[in-house]
Amino acid sequence: MRLKMYNKRGLSDIVATLIIILLVIVAAGIIWVVVRNIVGSGADTISNSQKCIAIELQFKSLSYDSTGDTWDLKFQRRPGGEGTLSGVDVVLYGVDGGSISSLDEATPLDDLTDIEELETVSVSITGDNTAIDKTTGVIKVELFPYFINPDNGAKYICETPLEHNFQTAVVEITP
């Protein structure tokens, strides 16, 4: 009889050891998934930041169209920069402190096609144009390039805008 009881105790030790090993493997798998996601998203951010540093846009012109109540902006992508630029978000600043942003619009400037090197792009910004007094005009334009991740469709907006400051406020300018 004693022999059978001893064998059962030995079996319990083996089962307990196997359960502990399985728990350790499951915990390691969970930790691996979390770490991989954190490292992967960090790598995407670094890659996108490198793209942003190399992008250069040149301001061409800005004018106000009173008929359509729109600001018409032209800019050109200069040579350099890795990858295709998916688009640009625009912020106009008025002398009186008001601003208009394509980020705030019901229809942002996402209808732009991919912007290749040396391509000149024209965009119109509509919306709350009362935010900028047309008699005093625009003093600064900020262009925020962005990239669309082809894998998941996520939009990455470059943190540092490309700015054009006017020496004097203008309603229409062509450099």
C-alpha cells in the first residue's frame, strides 16, 4: 500500500512542475507580444521622423479669392526626401491673431494625390474665413507634410512645420 501512495505523490510533483513551466511559457509569450509592439511602433516613428527631416517644400504664392471665399496656395516639393509625400496640411495665420487650418475643415486637403519631387501643388482652403481679416491679411503660412502608412493606413503628420513668414502682411503675394 505504501508503494502506491508514494507513486501518487511523485506524479503530483511532475504535474505541478509541468503547470509551472506552462505558466512561465505563457507569461513569456505575453511579455514578448507587448515588447514587440512597443519596439515596432517606435521604429515606425523613427522612420517617419527621418522622412520628415528630409522633406523640403518651397512656398510659391498665396492669394484670396473673394468670389469663392477661399485662400489659394501654391507650393513646390524640392528635390530630396525619401519616399512619396502623401499630402500637406496647411495653417494660415492672420495679422489679427486668427488662423485657418486645413486640419479643422470638414473636408481637409486629403484629396491631394501623392506629391513627387519637383511637383508644384495648388490647394484651396475654405471654411471659416472670418477667422482672418481680409483687409489686414495673412502674416504666416505653415505647411505640415504627412505620410500615409501603406500597411495600416495610419496618417503620420510631421511635427515641425515648414514655415513661410511674410515681411509685411499681405492678401496676395507671389515671390
